[in-house]
Amino acid sequence: MIQQEYSRVELILLAEERIRRSKVYRYREIFPDLYKFQADTVRFTKNKTAVLLCAANRIGKTYLGTYIDAVHLMGDYPDEWDGHKFEHAPTCWLLGYSGEKTRDLLQTALFGRLEDRTFLGGLIPADLIVDYVSMTGTSGAMREVRVKHTSGGVSICQFWSYTQGQHALMGDSVDWYHIDEEPKDQAIYPQVVTRTLTGDQGKGGRGILTFTPENGRTETVISFMDDPGEGQAFIQAGWDDAPHLSEDAKRLMLDQYPAYQRDMRSKGIPMLGHGRIYDLDEDSIKCDPFKIPDHWFVINAMDFGWEHPQAHVQLIEDRESGTFYVTQAWKASHVAPEVAWATVKPWALGVPTSWPLDGLQTEKNGTANQQKDYYIDAGFDMLHKHASWPDGTNGVEAGLYEIRDLMIKGRFKADRNLRDFFNEFNQYHRNDKGKISKTMDDLLDALRYAYMMRRYSIPWGERNRQSSPGVIGSI
């Protein structure tokens, strides 16, 4: 074997070339470092045709969107990619407020700067860019850029601004869209969706929306949050979901916003106004985890579910001070009772579990079993009757009033690490007709069932003395 020797100059050149390639092809290193909410957004695009990432400022929503755009345009998917894949060169629409915004936020991220008719510094390497068409009236902005796709075809990336209006969006068939920041004209999004009907070679196109909900609870936001269709997915993310933001940076940024904008800017929460049921800042009810005294009382509760998540919570009561603590919370869709029990058993073993009225429903499988029976068989210590107040009623409003009152008085707390719980807490609201919106309320319903049946809670120190699973508390 002949060992090749390199001169000092050659070694320097090799090192420089390695650095150059790592910059030019840096998109290949991005996927493994995505945050959970970013990876979830990618994953949802596989089975959902529209994914809304409703996110706080400065956490990487546009960065994520343009990364997904770039991968689709090139067709160079990471091995771990679990989102949608185009097997052909797609036509992609990227939309923003204006030509300047699409240029500065989307075009620059994807293609970089234009020097001597060559794009440099973007996610997409210059040698993959075939040609481009400039946008009229906006210096340096592109109307269209064409990109080589791994299929052998040429992808088309078109930039549109909301200032052009919905009528400019008519006529084309679109495979992929990325709406960055929400248009105030609520007719634009439906128009974009219409363009996808024949996309992806007749299978139907898809896309993502990435924005901070500055416009509040618009028609678009409501459609994803309150009444999501089968093809829609809603993801909410805040500063706590983005580890690159330091506590000092978050504090400094938060101080610069008006109080009424802080939840929207830092947590991606649409401004709900008087519609929000628990209209407090989440920080006011957060507490650190702590060792629970043996003489405090504990009860668990659950909300049944399959398509929508089943939910489980643990409620601790300090009866001396009249203070309540949510110490555990878990929810999941398409999960059998046995799987749920395996997950919550470490904190549910030997603890009475409250459950709602629909647990009495008989399964349509010829066994005459009630829904609650499957959870008894799995290992849960189900209470002897469904959740109700001491007088036998089960009204919702009384529970909401009492729990909110406890929060205001500082006598209701929740473990700060229960992110799913706080997501529901922040979004729990009444619709325009004053009715409680029945989305993202699974853990809060379970909490209410626990609170209603707290008279059957047991001392913390006695929770593991329950000898076997079954119906308990039959007094």
C-alpha cells in the first residue's frame, strides 16, 4: 500500500475545503439538532395537510419553516426524516407580509445574497440553483427561483406577498406552501389551500403556517385550535421550548413588551381577552417539585379518550392551608388502558382514581363491559361512582369557579414541569357564544373530576397500602 503524503499547503487547502463544504452543505446537519416542537412539526406533515406552528418570538419558527422548504426543494431528505417527502420536483409557495419581508426572512435564509448573478450563503447550495426571476418593484427580491431536485427535475420556489391580495394567488397548482406570519386578510389562507387541491401529482398538496399570533383569535387560528379538521395539526411553542434562550435574555425581552402582549410574545398564546377561563399568568400558579408530607391527601383522576387524548392527573391537598397542587399530568391518544397504566403506575399505584360519567358507557363488543371496567382490569383503583359533587350533581361551572378562585387566592399550584398542563391552562377559553371550547381541555377536565371527588382522597403516606386494584371508596 502506498501511503499518500500531503504537503503543509495541501493540508491547509484540505482543511479549508472541509470548512467550506460544512458551510455550503450545513442543511445536512440540521435535522438531528431540531427542538422537540420543531421535530413534531416535521413529523405532522406526513399525515396532515396543514400544520400550524403557533409560536413565541425568537424561538426558531421561520428558521424551521425555511429548513423544511429547502429540503423539499432539493429532495435531499435526511435518513431520519419522518415528515412528508416529495418524490418529484415540487412547486412551492412561500408567503410573507411584503416583498421586503419575503426577501429578508425567507429568500435570504434559503438562497443567501445575490452576488454577480450567484446566490451565496443560503441553505440551498449555489450549484443547485438553476435560474431566477426578479420581483418587480422590490430591490433584490425574487419572484421565482428554480432548484435542482434529486429526482432529476427542477423545483420551483415562488415568493408571494400579502400586499398583492388573494386575487394574485389564483390559477396555479401548488405542491407545498409556507405561510410565514399570518395575513390579516383572512381570505388569503383559504385561497392558498385551494391551490393545493390538485398538487403533489393529484394527491393533494400540503403546507405549514409559522407565526406568532399577533392578530389574536382569527378565523385561521380558531379553525386549528377549536375545530381542527382531520388534515390539520396545531402546535404551540414558547420560550421554554427553546433552550438557546437564556433566562436573562427572556427576562430582558419580556420587560420590553406591554403586559397584555407578554403571553403572546413569550408563549405563542393568542390574545383571548375575556374568553379565557383561567385568565391568570401561568407563572402565578407554578411551583417547584417538592417532597409531599405523609399527612397531606392525594387523589388521581382521568378523562377517557381515544381519538382525543385520554388524560390523567394527580391532585394533592394540604388540608391545613386549603391549598391544592397538581403534581402529575399525562395524556396521550390511541392508548389502551394497559399502556396507560404502565405509564402512570409509578404515581397511581394505590391511589383512588376519579372518572367521568361516560365511564358507564357499555362497549359495543358484545361483552356488556362498561368503559371503566377495562381500567379496573388494567390496574387502576377506580372510585365506586363517577365524578360528582357531594349533592350528587356534576355541574361544570361550579368547579371552574372554585378552582379559579383558589388560583387567585394563591391556593392552587402546579408543578412547573407539567408543560402539557400549562398549554391547556393557557388555551382554556369560551367561544364567541360563551360556551367552553372542547379542545385542549383533557387534563383540565381530569383536574375538575379530581377536585369534585376530593372527599375520597387518602393520606399520601397510605397510598401504597391498597391491596389490589378495583372499585374503592364504596361508602
